[in-house]
Amino acid sequence: MVSACCKHFTAYDLDKWGNFKRYTFNAKVTEQDMADTYQPPFRSCVEEGEASCLMCSYNQVNGVPACARHDLLQKARDEWGFKGYITSDCDAVAIIHEDQNYAKSPEDGVADVLKAGMDINCGTYLLRYTESAVKLGKVQEEDIDRALLNLFQVQLRLGLFDGNPANRQYGHLGPANVCTLEHRKLALEAARQGIVLLKNDRNFLPLEKEELTSLAIIGPAANDTSILGGGYSGIPCNPRSFFDGLQAYIPKTSFATGCNDVPCESDDGFEDAIRVAREAEVVVVVAGLNLTEETEDHDRVSLLLPGKQMDLINAIAHISKKPLILVLMGGGPLDISFAKANPLIASILWIGYPGEVGGQVLAEALFGQFNPGGRLPVTWYPESFTKVPMNDMHMRADPSRGYPGRTYRFYTGEVVYGFGYGLSYSNYSYKFLSAPEHITLFDYSSQAHISREPQYAATKDGLDYMHIDKISCEALKFFTRISVVNRGDIDGSHVVLLFSKTMTQAKGSPKKQLIGFERVYVEAKGSTEIGFLIDPCKHLSTVNEEGERILIVGAHVLMLENLEHVLFIEK
């Protein structure tokens, strides 16, 4: 009895940066970037996730409030098959008149969103002004009927009118169903899968419990369970700090904050942290972000570690008996180039916000109870990337104005760590077992399976391509089989990332793009096979400057890290 909601629709990439605020920001987005980057996540949320709610965002999109963009809201229903209701973000209707001055009156604001296809407002604006909008003739009865129909259809599908909810499938759920063993196991598995090993010089990890006599863990987050959940998290059941987790393995584990808090604006605690670190055989430093840096109505202006955290890490690394282990918290990227290059820092792990089981999971990872196999979900840019204006919504690089582009698909600059990066305690290799070398585009309007020059072919700037909506895409789908071999001595859960790129230098084409990913468990010295269903119209296509998805004729490449398979799309 839950309605899943996808938000925030759309091009909502700025909270508060400089003079720009999310409530009044006008996201200027090209047709190409809209179709290629900003819309696909919402489309997959609807088509594949079967979401029954969309939440329109605060910002404007090319001069029109997102909740008043009839073309975008209707596209979700007409082209993506969305069957649900559209809600505003909280008070996103009010700001159309009061902050953006887009609507001349509250009633005009209400009319704009209802006629655009929004169905319900998070806030009180519709409650206060819809009646007067009707009396003024700005809103018609059919506008309200349509909104109510969308809302009640979802409630009917959820069974909210099928009698006493206590007698239905989930009617027994209550406090006794919280903090169960089953749920804790699920939290453990999620946290284990999310840890990303970024550096592990000379296989410093995993640690051998029997060979260690003492540990030290340094950092304000090391013994603070309140930081583990991040934002919008519930009340934890039985949280364990990182300090608690390590003590379960090595009883002689000591702790010092080093910094008074995560912003680390003072080095008052450095002396005590250095004293504690000197006495330990191995030192773990916990650094990174918390909700001081990552919260609503706030944008980070630096990718560096907050305050004096870097100074603390370098000070501890300089005096520790062995190279230290750096654990990073937070949801966003960090420029830790200094740590990546420092031989006194042996290993780096990104743990994100691991939740109530964070202490247990970190200890398990450090002592090899499981083999880290996570991958970075975003590119970690260098600090120089902060010079890129946050209000610039362009994806593609533009060398003429020194613009490096955004995301792994288009960014042309140096990275600290790339999207999808992640190490393991094992080494893996791949082999393509089956994949076509040629794909022929058929004109299915003619005799079946007779290949001839399609009427929908086009050429521009010497580039041959086909419009996706003119191709029989279903007939082009194919499976590729891949062998995954674990060449290490430790069993591992490993994420396979399959990318594609075109060898034709088409203007605006991505450098590469993710086809899909699959997590597999492979025993030490063992192997397994996985398969990917590839839809060329989706996975090998690109979007032209007019916002039309096209399939380029010529050579395309399937990529598994350094392994490549070339296939040709032919007319």
C-alpha cells in the first residue's frame, strides 16, 4: 500500500549557490541535454520502476516553472505511459507567484499548474486559492475532475477503499515489525555492497586479526552514531559506531576525535590524536562529510575535505607506525588527491552513510570478513571543477569557452576517481563469450528480413544515422554473454559494468555510456557467466541537437574496463 514517487522533475540540480536559489533558479537546458540526460532517469522510473507519482520541482525550466510545464508533464503520460498523479514539491505552487513572479496572482498560479497537469499541491496554496480561481473563471470544473481522477485512481489501486485496512495484506504491520533480524540483515547487505575500496597499496588490506595487538581510530565521526544515517533517515534500532565495531575485533582499540566536529575548524584535538596514534600498531582515520556540508538549501562550494581534516590526516600519517587507513564518509565526491598520492596512506575506503550497521560493516571490511566490491556512483572531480558555474546546465564540453562538460559521459578534464571506479581484494578478468560483430538494419515495411537501404536513413555532416522512432527496435535486441574470472585468493561479490561508445566522432556523442551493471559472486580462482540484453536503440544510440534520439551507422564498441568488442551497425 505504497505509492512510489520520482522527484524532482526536472533539471533540478541547484539548491543555493551564490545568488542562485532553487526557488527562483531558471535552468536553461538544451533540447539535446533534456532528452539525453535530464529526462531519462524519470522515464526509466516510470517505465521500469512503475512509479505512480511524479513530483515537479521548484525551479523553472527555460523560463517556465517546472510544475507549469504542460509539455513535460504531459509527455510523461502520453509517451512514457505514466498512470498516476503529479504533485508539487512543498510550496512549489506558492513560489510561482510569490517568488518567481511568473503568475500575476495566486489564482493564476493555481490555474497554471492545474492546466499543465499537476494534480495535488504539497502545501496549502490549492486549498486557499482554487475556489477563487474557479469563481474568476481561471480554472474549470474539468481541470479539477482530471486531477481528482488521477488521485483517486492511485488510491483505488492501493486498495484504500476496500474495507478496514487492518484486515488487508499489510494490516498486521506495527512496531513489532521494526528492528527485526530480517531487516538488520538487509541493512547489513546494503551497507556491505555500498563500500567502495579506492586504494589498497601493496594489499595492505585486509588486516590479519591474529597478527594485530592494537588499533587506533581517529576522527569526530569515529565514535558518533548520529552521523551514520545521513539525511531523511529514520530512528536507528541498535546503532554501532566504528569504534565499537573495531573493538569487537581488537579489544585494545583506542579513540580520539582529532577534530571537535566534522567541519574541523580547529586543531585543538590534534595533539591528543597524535598521542593515541603513536601508541597503536595500525591507525584508521575517519574523515569526510556530514549534514553540515550536505543538506537541503545548501550547495558545497569546495570538493576538498572540510576545515583542517587534511592537516589532521597528514599529521597522523607522518607519525603512525604503519601506513594508515583512511575511511571517507558522505554522499558526494571529494578531492582527496593528496591521500591518493601519499605512500603513507595505504588504503582508502568510501563508506558513504552506512546506517546503523556501519560500525559492524567497516570492521568486517577491514578484516576481510567480506570482499569490498562497490563502485562509485558519481565522478570524483578535482577541486578545479568548482570553477565551473553551478548554474551552467550544459552537459557537453565546449572548449571555446573553457567548459569541460559534466558527468563521466561528457567531462573532458582530469578526475580523482572516475564513475564506476572500485577495487577489490581480488583481481578479476573478463571475456566476451558471445556478441555479434554486425547488426543489419532492416526495412521491415518491405518483405520480411530483406535488407535494403532504409527510407528513414539520414546523413548530416558526413554522418550516417537512423531515427530511433523509425526503426524496428525490438528486432535489433541481442544478448551478450560474458565470463567473469576471479584470479585472486578471496571470494568476492563483484559488480560488472558494461559500457558502450561509438567510434564515429559524432558531434555531441558521449565519450562512453553505461549499458548496464550486474553484481555476481565469484569464488577464489573460480569463474561465472552473466548476460546482458542489449537494445541498440537504447544502449547504443545518442541524441542530436534537436533532441531526437538517433542510431549512428558504423562501428560501436562494447567495453568491460580495458576489454573491448567492436560491432558494426550497417544499413
